[in-house]
Amino acid sequence: MKSNQKTSQKEFIILGLLQEEPAHGYDLEAKIKDRGIRNWTAIGFSSIYHLLKKLEGASFIDHEQRIVNGKAQRVFHLTDTGHAELNRLIETALTRTRGNRGDFSVAISNTVDWSANNIQGLLRQRITNLEDDYSNLQKTRSEKLQAGMPDLQAIVILFDKPLAMIRAEIDFFNQYINKFNGRE
């Protein structure tokens, strides 16, 4: 993986799992299976070692040889560069409102050791970004209608559905933050 190449969702998952503790491929496979990660992303057992090789090539992880039950195993761990990349991925995924929505699930699952204030701060930033998206989309809808866009159900729904989804996400995160601050 080249330094200017985007880290994939699968690589994001592996970095997050290695943040918890060093592991070899079979350990990672067991965690992926036990946590139901395959229910929301396609990461096969056969791709784990390929991902480890790519992450090691990018200097995000390193390994040590260990003898376990008489067999040599490569046990992988995050490097400082890997920790920095994982933190960048988490912060981006928690605040970004466009792009791969599955990254939000990966990000939030990797914040176990983060403070509630840090997570809520990122979620508040996400709410602000969503409110900006909502305002911009509403403005575009109005401008299009004023410019003569047909007020047909099939066209208007292309604006109204995303507006409703953005509003629902804003409401969800506000309720979530209130719930964990004891205001619900």
C-alpha cells in the first residue's frame, strides 16, 4: 500500500482489532467471526493475511515471531504510524456525512478506549455537518423548483428522501448524546 493510497474499510477493521491487542491471523479471524463483523462488511478469512501484508508494507503494523504450541506464528501489532492512521480514520468516519456509511460502524466499534467527551465531540461535529448538508440540500431543492424544475413526485422525492434521512440522523445523534448525558 502506497502512502497516498486510501485505507480500505477492511484495513480499517484490521487496524482496529490490532489496536485492542497484538494478534495473529487466526486470532483476527476468530474476532471477526465472534463479533459478527461479516454481517456488515465483506471480509473473508482468505483476505486477512493479504491485508496484514499490505498494512505491514505501509508501516501501519509490524510483527514478531512467537512460538505457540511448538509452532512459529507471526503476531502483528500496530506501529505509532498505525495508531495515528487509525485515529485519523475514526475521526474522519465519525464526522463525515458522505461517502462510505459503513465506515461509521467500523469507527464507532474502535472507540472503546476513547473518552465519552471525545466521542460526543465528534458526533456533535457530525451533527453540524449534517445540518449544513440539510440546509444546502433544502436550498438546492428550492432553487431548482424556482428555476422551473417540474414539481413531479418522481423528481421531488429525489430531494425529499435524503432530507428526511438527514433529519432522522440528526435527531438520532441528538437523542443518543442526550441519553448518555442523562437528559433523556
